[in-house]
Amino acid sequence: MKRSVLFWIIAFVITIASGIYQRLTGPTYSLSGTTTFEDMSISYRFDRSSAGASDAPVALPVEDADARATLLWRPHESGDLFAEVPMEYSNGAFRAVLPGQEPLMKLDYQVRLERNQEILLVPPEPVTIRFKGEVPMWVIIPHVLAMFAAMLFSLRAGLESFMPEPAYTRLVLWTLGFLVLGGFVFGPLMTRYAFNLWWTGWPVGSDMTDNKTLLALLGWIVAAAGLKWSKSGREWILAAAALMLAIFLIPHSIS
């Protein structure tokens, strides 16, 4: 197998693996777990993100319909008393809804389960759910594809440093092109639809997603300039690729 083909395969595998890692460790990924209640094993899964203006459903699968369940919720970090909503039992689970909120608003919530004299809070600490607007697929799909392509070409450019005679120019240009398209064309569209804002990073805000995208772009702009500043440009390319990978591993929406 040619070294170039091998490097493309390695870059592709790392891109997919890092994307999966980011998705599964992000704060908007559903919180799941297992607990016990009066000898019953209860598996739960609670959403931490809700799109659209509608109420957010909450369900807790429980085998015992004679138990009682109450949904507790309050505005995030408000210090208010929890509102209590009795949950109805249907199709093997207790169900209720959280009231819909404006984009960027957050609620803390958990379920209080009761039977006889036993009381259990599920999960032990409240879950935080963030509300956002509905983002159309014509924005989501090209944004995701462009960002993954930028990561792929970034890694491939870094691996190019290990070629006997590295050729960086096209790889760098493709990286910059996809990064601009995904992060600064479709990225602001994502933010606009989700939160009614165009940009929430520096210098107008502190959103980690926007800031890390900006940092990645600056890193590759410096690397592109570094191709002219230094004899080989290898150190600049490796630094930009490493920075991009580190940034890509930071979950979205952690602020």
C-alpha cells in the first residue's frame, strides 16, 4: 500500500473516531444510567437539549405502575423551589413534559419516585436541559460535512510531514476552505436558527464552540503563512494539525 493512501486511511479513521468521541462526551448528549428502586432495576435516559418551541417530554421506564412519580424542575441555577408535576403512567413508563422555553434558556430537572415509604431521586443530581430553535437540515448537513472534511484534510496535511518530499499547498487550501465554509458560513447559520444570534464567540461573547472554531482558523492561517516563513514549513503544519485535533476533541456547546 502506498504511503499516501495509508495516510488518508489513518486521517479518515482518526476523524471519525474523534467525531464519535466529541458526540458521546458532549454536554448536550442525553444523560443515561441505571439505578435500583425496591429491588427493581431502572434504566433512565434524560435529554439535555431540546429543539423547537414545543414542550420537552420526560419519560422514566418503571415496571411498577403502583409507584408514584413527580417531575421536578426549575430555571437553571435560579435557586427557586422546584415546580412539581405529577407524572402519568402509560406504556410502561411515567411521563410528563417540561414547559418549552426561549432559545438559550435552561432548566434543571429530575424525577422523584415514591412507593410505600421509599423515595428515590432519578438521577441523584438534577439534569440541565438547554432549549434552542429548530435548525433545518439544509444547514446542519453541509455544516457537519464541511467541518469533518476540514478535520480530515487537516490531519492529512499533518501526516504529509512524514512524506519524503511533502506537498502541503493543496491540503492546506482545502483545510482552510472547508473550515471557512463549515465554521464561518454554515456555522453562523446554525447559531442564527438555534439561538437567534449570528456569532456568540470572541469578541462579542464567550461561547466555546465559536471560539474554538476561530482558534482553528487562526492556527491554519498562521500555518499557511509559515510555509513561506520557514524552509520546509513542517513545524507549522504539524502544530496547526495538532491544534485542530485538540480543538476538535472539545465537545460542542459546553458553555
